Amino acid sequence: MPRLTFFLVLCFMPLFVWAQSPTRQAYIAKYQKIAIEEMERAGIPASIKLAQGILESGDGKSSLAVQANNHFGMKCGSSWTGPTYYLKDDDFDANGNLIKSCFRKYPNPEYSYRAHTDFLTDPKKAYRYGSLFDLDATDYKAWAHGLKKAGYATNPKYADLLIGIIEANELYRYDRMSTEIPAAVSEARLVNQIRAIVVGPNETMASLARKYEVPLKRLLKYNDLKRDRPVPEGQYVFLQAKRKKSRGREKYHTVKAGEEMYSISQKYGIKLLPLYKKNRLNVGQEVRAGEKVSLKKKVKSAPRLRSKTAPVKPNPGNTNNPPTNKPKIHKVISGDTLYSIARQYNLTVAQLKKMNNLSSDIIRLGQELRVR
């Protein structure tokens, strides 16, 4: 387990903790990208990752960082079979004498950053660090205090040291950046700790890909789609990969009339396939209105499914009950598509478009469509 000892703090605090030295700025410039990548991969704030690297490696100048590319004090442990590096740290022999500790040696510093993420996200350590990943990815103060509370470091001022480094160097700005979208995209918001935008009128996945400088193939994958299509106004489109479960407070979503599993996955930033699996559903099955869909844990039994009613066929031989000509209207809600609406009312998309004199596949939030 990596631990920041009093020895390391006493050695590096006078030189590195508060000053915005050229050495520190060079370290930040060199490792900001990998810190952001790891934030996108696992949800650890880039500011926290950089601050820990700065503090525990002495701005990359400690012997452990220089000789072993180990920036987070990762010790060998019983499972490590790779190269090692020995350094006196906080291990003692039976007589109380300080002895050299075994540390992991990595091929490059970036490997160390990834290994540190793997350590914090290890399912075997979820009892200690799992609660951190319920925190907002931009709340660096909560993360700093959470790490200290979880026993990550022995220094009682560990959280304050991290916060001091973050604020002195404005590392918090990296928590809102991405390696895949322009940092200046001001309208992006966090949904389930993932960057998303709210779709405007007349948008398609291709137009959004161009606007936010994300390859179309990647944008489609992020949003569980296989091809370009118009997107309903008001729906979320994610600029980063969705998560396997909700990190928000909501544990369940109560299904409303017309909602589908896809629209629910977009509302909460959850990957579609894991959402089906959590609720013991097969891909393509839809849940009845009023039922609850689990957003976090796998349920014991699947929710009740929406009934599949056959379309009503008028009987030309029955003159006593002529078919009604009164139109039925569907009001477009977030997540609706022409395809999902057509399926709901046992129509084809072509029939739905013809009934509403639509020349394109674009629909707007709140638009009223005739469905009978």
C-alpha cells in the first residue's frame, strides 16, 4: 500500500509544496495529459492525481521517481512479480532498525500513473476507497479529505497538503478538461461525472461530432449508437464514455409513459448494455410505465415489461361499431425518436412521417405528433 510518510513530507515540503517553481510547472506540463486520461478512465480528479504525484515524487525528483519511475510510492506487496527498487522508508526489523523497503519499478512514469489508478479502483480495496468514486469528480477537497479518511497516508495534514498544491497551482482547472474535446466548450455539463451537452434544434450526431471536434465513430460509441441519426432536441449527448452505473444519489428511476431503456441510459449517463444487465432484461425489452429501473445494483427480479398490443384493425363488415376518426396525439419527450414513437404505437417510421407531413427525421422536445 502506498503511504506518504513523515520523512517524505519533511524532505519535500520546504522545497516543493507551496512554491510555483519552474520545476513544478514543468512537472505539471509533462503529466497533465496522463492525469486527465486517468480521470476519464476511472473518475479520479486530474487535480488530485497531479497533486499526489507532485507531493509523493518531489516534483519527479525523488530517487524513487528518477530510478524506478514510481511517482506514488507503490510498494511491492505479495502480488508484485515485476522489477523492484529498494529504499529506506518506514519498515523496521525485529530490533527496531530501519531497513530498506521494496518498491515497484515501472518502465515509465505514465505506467506508474495507471498503476496508481488500478490500485485505487481495485475491487479488493473497495471497502476502503470505493466511497471516493461516489464523490463529484470536480470536488477535489472532498477527494483529498476522503483519501486521508480512507487511510491512504499517515500524515494527518495530507488532505491540506494536497489542497494547498491544487490551489497554489490552479490544478482544479484540469478537472474540467478532456483529451478528446476542446477545453473551451463552455456549454458542456457533467452528467454522472461525464461531460455531456444538451442537444439543440436540428442536430445530428454528425453535426455534433463536427461541432465538438470528436470523431463521429467515437461519439456514436459513447452514446450506444451504431450510425448517424437526428437527435431529439433537449436530449443529452455524451462527449466521453458513459459509466456502468450511476454515481449520483438516485438508485432507481420510475419509468414514465413513452420512456425506453435507451432514453433512461442517456438521462443518467449509464451504458445501455450494463443497464439492461442490472435489471435482468434482454436487449430490446422495454419496461412498463410505473416500474422502477435500477441505476446502481443488479436487481433480484426483472421489472414488468411493457405489453405488446396488436394494432386495432377496423372490421369493414361491422357497421354497428365504426372506427373512430378522432386523432390521437403524442407529445415528444426527452429521449424520443421517430423510431421509438412508431414502435410505441405499432406504426412504421414511414407511416408516422406521412401522418404528420414530416420531410425529415428531426423532431423537437414538446412537438405534438399524430399517432392515430
